[in-house]
Amino acid sequence: MRAFRVAYDGRPFYGFQRQPDVPTVEDAMFDALRELGVLDGDAPDGYAAAGRTDAGVSAVAQTVAFACPDWCTPAALDGVFPPSIRAWAAADVPDDFHATHDAVSRTYTYHCYAPAADDARARAAASALAGEHDFHNLTPDDDNTVRTLDIALSRDGDFLVFTVSAGGFARELVRRAVALVHAVATGDSDVARVDRVLGSDPLDGSGGVGPAPATPLVLTGVDYPGVDFTADEDALAGTREIFGEKRVEGLVAARVAGTILDGVGG
């Protein structure tokens, strides 16, 4: 068995997990494994993934594991993966390793554009959400909603950067938590709203909290005790090159949009 660290730009995909009739990260990976001759069926032997990111969500440290030949390296995978998906590190793991169940923590980073936010209010709201709570009002899930969150918040120019860690996450929990903190930070809600959201009464309609947009969210860490991943230098260089190009494309697009805004008095 081998576990792989996989990075991807989630914007072209309808999430990680396979779905009928729409492109997903998992579908693209499985197509590549078939091309390599590693897969002949629905999924590789022993296959599991660390998490099922939503549509538009990206990753640095998504982790997948499956049985494969020794020659199946990150560089070999990247030879057939689409450019938006890159394997960049690997580790040999026991045959009973499970990429989902053996993960002891997962970390997401959310880049929230918030130039007008009050950082002190944001930190107060984030602090109130940290720790163990029943987050039933911050997820569409009906059960398994009690979680313990570690939330770090920092300012990076116009962005508030949320780093949220937990053993596991209910659906949309990070994005709804970000939306709640942002509402408090901008004055759209008071800090006391956090206590109401964490209360036992269900909040629906205008009282509920919808999710923040998906594209600023990145799966940045998945921890496994005793598993040491080794970077594949060739794959790592290719990953840096491709995502460096994507960063430049984004910077150019921002400059073009800024020029248009300036031209129309924005």
C-alpha cells in the first residue's frame, strides 16, 4: 500500500468524490490510474481518501492510499493526471492503512476577503466558536454534529486568514463558521449571535447561517501518526511550476479587472 499527498485546484471540479455526469477530482484520478494500468474496476484495492472536499474547494494535502506497484510514484501519476491535479509526495503504509479513518486531524485554510472587518470582533467570534460544541446550526448534517475546533485567525492585507483544525468536519462547517465570523466582524451581527448559533434551538430561515463561498477554502493538512511522507523532487518541481503559473494568471486577471474598475470610476 502506498499513500500519496495530492494537491489540486478545485475550481474546475464538482468536488472530490465521484458523481455521475460531472467532472470530479476522483474521476480524473481514476481515469489516470486506468491509463497507467493500475486500476481495472471501480476503485483500486484498499483505496480511501482523507476527505471529500466540496465543489470548488482546493487542496494541498489531500491524501489517497491504495495498493499499487513500486513504479507508481507521484511523478508517474503526474504524467497522466490533468494539470489541475498533482501528486507530490508519497509514503509506504501498512496493508490495513485507511486514509479516512486513520487521520487524527485535518486542517483547512480559508482566505476571507474582508478589508472592512474589525479584527477584534472577528477574533472574539472565532474564540467563541473554538473548542467542543454542537454545531448543528452550522451544517446541513442531522447527526454527528459535535466537534472540537481549533481556530487561528490572522490578518494578511485585505484578507482574514482562518486556519481551522479538527479530527473531522461536518459538511460546510468551516464555510458557515467563516460566514458567521465575517458577519460579526463587519457589524452585520453581534457577538451574542455566536451563542445563539451554538445553542440547542434550531435556527432556520433568516436566523440561520449560510456557507461562505467555496473557492477560498483549501485543505492544507491531514495528519497520520507514524506516517512520514517523502516529497518526490520531480513531482514537486512540476507542482510548483504549474501552481506558480496559476498564481501569475490570477494576478494578471486582478490587474485587468482593476484597470476596468478604474476606467469606469470604480
